[in-house]
Amino acid sequence: MKLHASGPSRYNTITGYGEDYVLVNGERHDSSLVVLPDRVLNWPVSDFTELKAEDFKTLENLGAEIVLLGTGPKQRFPHPRLTSGLSGLEVMDLKAACRTFNILVAEERKVAAALLFR
């Protein structure tokens, strides 16, 4: 099912994904990243098991009202002490996070998608 407009947009959209990549506006990304409506940031976390409180502090400072955490091929929840300062966190698998990001961007919501592949 198509979830986003086919024409050019002023906002980033996730145009494709697989087990080890995502396409943002057609550009391939093979390592962890944070996608916001207006920019894409590298996220220096290579694996879910390596997440630290500092990684979530970075997400707190983005000004997003909703932060989607895509945890790779399956949904996994980080320990609450890691995310205690981050409100608006939604945890889901990578594919669900990509689809949800596009829907929220289309609604012009302040959203960030922090995406992990492993």
C-alpha cells in the first residue's frame, strides 16, 4: 500500500526499506540514522544492544513531539532508565517506524525516526 504522495515534497519521506537499509527521498542509507522532516542525521549506534542513555539524550534535543524508535527486524524495548527523559517515545520494528514516520510527516507533525538495522 502506498502511504505517501508521489510528487516532490518539502519534507523527507522514507521511500523504501529493507532488512539493512532505508531510502530517504530515494537516497540509500546503510547505517543507523535519525530522520526528521527537514534533515537526516547519522546516529552513531550500530546495534540495539549498544544503546546508552546518551543516545536518547541526543534524541531529546531534536525538538520532536514524537520520537519513533525503529529497533530492527523485531520490536524490542530499551530499558526505561535509558529513556526516562524522553517523552513521546514510540517503539516499533524498523518497517513499522518507516511507515509511521511517513504518515506523521504527511500530517505535518514534529516527528523524528531513530532507525536501527540490528
